[in-house]
Amino acid sequence: MSFRPRPGSIPESPGVYRFRDAGGRVIYVGKAKSLRQRLNSYFADFSALHPRTQTMLTTAAGVDWTVVGTEVEALQLEYSWIKEFDPRFNVKYRDDKSYPYLAVTMGEDFPRVQVMRGARRKGTRYFGPYSHAWAIRETVDLLLRVFPVRTCSAGVFKRAGQIGRPCLLGYIDKCSAPCVGRVTPEEHRALAEDFCDFMGGNTSRFIKRLEKEMREAAAEQEYERAARLRDDIQALQRALEKQAVVLGEGTDADVIALAEDPLEAAVQVFYVRGGRIRGQRGWVVDKVEETSPGELVEQFLLQMYAEASPEAMPREVLVPDLPPDNDAVTELLTEQRRARVEVRVPQRGDKKALMETVERNAKESLAQHKIRRASDLTTRSKALQEIADALDLDQAPLRIECYDVSHLQGENVVASMVVFEDGLARKSEYRRFAVKTKEGDVASIHEVILRRFRRYLEERSATGELAPDDDDGHGPIDPETGKPRKFAYPPNLVVVDGAGPQAAAAQRALDELGIDDVAVCGLAKRLEEVWLPGDDQPVIMPRSSEGLYLLQRVRDEAHRFAITYHRSKRSKTVKESALDGVPGLGPARRQALLRHFGSVKKLREATAAEICEVPGIGPSIAEVIVSTLKGESP
């Protein structure tokens, strides 16, 4: 490339580099322990690079770098440049929805408690985030009984001061009414600080203090005051009950989990303070470049904590994979918190169990994100048109069929066929195949495509040319069952899981049957390349393409369906193989035994008399079965 630095001009020191396009705009920022090794990797072998990295390099027109002293400085500079230049090829995390926070505006003369969303403001303490705003309001309503901090807007506060009369909350003792001078600014700030301490996890001292005051009031026979203090204690306890206890008291940790596919990733964080879950939050990210889980974690930690206040940071960060430069990341977070921060992967116990819970939430978040994205009609239409443009089709492929092969070392070979119509899964038309050939995936694809479209031709010839659906036997409706024929509808596009050889095998099967109106492509899993039959080079669809996203969803669904069928066949084979060693027991009797008992384990526990209840099994063979299975190790 014309902008490749001269040999020997790149230093071996740690630093941060920037790729720029022809207009001088920064398109990618990265860091490295050795700038020379890292930058040389971009220019060593272009064909070996990830397609997204290739796209970045072909877009770039120049590269520059800055040398720093340590890896921590490299992390700090990388983050500041990413924030400043917003490069298009860097990973950017975005909220998967708008999360509400409980905020206390400590920067104001009279701090206010409120629900806030969006960017954080200086001088404001934040708690959460919460899943729903109503959950915050319920908690605040309970706590205002004990900490009557103002919740009104600036306009209401000013108006109450002008007329000398507080709002309703002031009359029902859920506000200390600083607007009319019932408390001094210092007293009101002290209430706000106590409110923040309680929300921050320092809860026991408030409950103990109220219990002491309640006992003193009861001893002095001030029963009304004692009853009010009792109700205050119950209000605090109810507020605490809304936050589940998951770890030991005093544990402050952020628990982070990932769920990813080749194109996107979802991140979920549970905020644990004082052993209780104080809030949760989720992000999704488009994977603009090929990244490992550890690299995703590192980039996430930088973006999440780089500007966090010291009091908002935990003592411990639990992650699914350690960042590649974990020591540097830990040092950076420790500087940010001004106290020790530990980044580690939980191995056992309650923290490991909580990590698994957070991971399930991350998987659900990614699934919901995909559903929202797929359910948008405009997005689906755009995806289908992008596929048509990329594959040079005459029209958008409204019906897509995808095929995948699954086996274990050539045994129990199966294949799946999944159907997407108008960008949505049509599960009633999914089909599965037990593959007969043992000559590899390419031959398996050829066999399955041949069988599927031969059935299509047979059904079409049996009813004549396909006409609109009716019940006279002239369309794809079977007149005997009243249901659509299994292979009556041809697709506009056939997608196979694989690269050029698999796509060529599918095309060869269609050519042998004389079908020329069905397009074929292959989707290679490793690099998400689209291969057309007979082409030496793949079609590289843009990373942001909705069409690529749809093809990936179709391919992943075919893979899931094939794996499910393969596992069921393998399980059945294993069950039957356990009875192979029983003399005189043929396939029919083996199946009858498995149908009757459900599993080999239950059969092994049965007596000879119980086995004789199976049709076709006599006393002598039952004794043989018992003696043979009892002799095996369970």
C-alpha cells in the first residue's frame, strides 16, 4: 500500500496509532505494546487479514502514531482518541434500551431526588440503573418517609417559596419543605447525604439508629412517636427487600457477561453493592473487526469506567474473560477509583453462579435485540434488497432456503432445511434429511439438494404446473390430506453453509435436474463470506449490511436445526448400541424394549418378570437380558 511506513521507521515502543482516510478523518484507533510488530501485521499479508480489516485498510490513506511510556498510558490515550474522533471502524457499545437512574442533584443548594435518563451530569449522584422507572418511584416513595428530601422541579420549588406554602408532600411529611424554611440548607443537605448513604449500601446504621430511638420513645411512653419510628423501620426494610441479596454483606462488585455471534455481541452488567443487586444495564455492539471475548471485555471496561466517578466504581469487577492487558487495565481502574480494583474471572461459588445468571440475561438480551431487528418490516425489506443487489438477482428473494450438514466424524450424517419467507422463519416448512452418502460435506450437500428438488419436480408433475392454491389437486395442496405438499414451493434463493465447493455442489444438483430459476450461494462461517458457484473470489457484503445479517440468521438457524436432529439420532444410536451385546436380541426387540422402558438405565433396573411383559420377549431371553445388562457397569 502506498501509505505503508518505510522499513525501520516504526518504533518498537508501546503506543497508539491512527489510520486516516483520504480526507484526513480518523477511521481507526488502536494501541500496541510494540508499534512496529502491530503495524507490520497490517502490511505483511493482505489476503490473510479479516475482511473487515481489509475494508479498513482499503479505506485508509495514511497512518500515524504516538509513542507512550507505559501500557496504561496507551490505554488512556486510546480511549481519549476514540472518544474524540469517533472512528467508524472501532467497536462502540450502545445501550440496548434507555435505562432510568435514581439521581440526587448534590450540586444544587437544595439537592433533589429524581428519575433521570441520558448523559450524566456533574455534581449528581446516580444509583441504578433500574429496569423500570416505576421501580425507582416505589423505592423513593418508601425512603422519603425516613429521608424527606425534596423531589419537586425547580419551578415548583421556586413557586412554593414565593407564596410561602409547601406542596402536598410537605403537608404529608414526605418532604422537609426547605422551600418555606422548615429546615435549613445544611439540615436538608444532611438528609440528602443520608439518603445517598442508604442507597449506596450503608443501610445497617440507619436501621439500628431508628430501632434505638423507637425503644427510647417507648420507654418514655411516647407511643405515637415510637409507632412512627416502627413504620419508618418497616419502610426501610421493604426498600431493602426489593434488592435481592446475592453475595456476602459488604461485597461491592460489577458482574459482567457476554453473549455474541459473528456479527454482534450483547453485554449485561449487574451492579452489586453491599451484597445486593442495586441495578442492571445492557449494551449491544456491532463487531466491526474480528475480536476475541477478552478484547471485547477490555474495550467495554475502558468505555464503561474511563469517566466514572471514584464512588461509582466497585472494588471488584467480575468478567467472563480477562483482557489481554489485564495488568494495565487493572492499574488504570485502580487509578480511576483511587483504591485497589481487582479484575478477575470467578471460578466457583456464589460469584460463579451469579455470573451464569448474568450470562443468561446477556443471551436473552441478544435474542431480543435480534427479534426487534428482524420484526421491523422496513429493515427486512432492505435486507432482501441488499441480498438481491449483492448476488445480482432480478428480484428480492422472498423465499430463502438454507441447508446445513451435521455429523460426528462421518457418523450419523444428517442435514437440515430451514425456510425464511419475507425475512421471517417459516418453521412449519422446515425439513430434515438422513444423509446416505459418506463422502463428506460437499457430497452430502449435493445429495440433499438433489433429493429436495427431485421431490419438488415430482409433486409439480403430479399436479401439473403450479396454480393458485385450491382444493382440486391443481396446486400445492395435497387433495388427500388437505395440507400443503412437503416440497411444493420452490425458493428464490438456496443458501448452503460453506464456501465455494458447497455452493458449486448445490448448483450442480440443480443443473442435473434442469432447474435454472433458483439462485445459489454459500455462506462461509469463519469470515462471513458469500460465495457464488464457479467464482474464485467471494462476495464481501458491507459489515453494516442488513442483508448479511439476515443471511447469517438463516445460516445459524439451519445449523441449530441440523445439530438438534443429529443429537437425537446419536442419542438413539447410543441407546440401541448398549443392547447390541445381548445374544438373540434383534433390532425389532431392541426397539420394543426401549419403547416400553424408555431408556437402557430403566431396563437395567427391571426384573426378568417385568421384561417378560414386553411383547415378543419370553422368559429365557429376559433372563439373558438381565444377566447381560447386570454384568455391565451402569
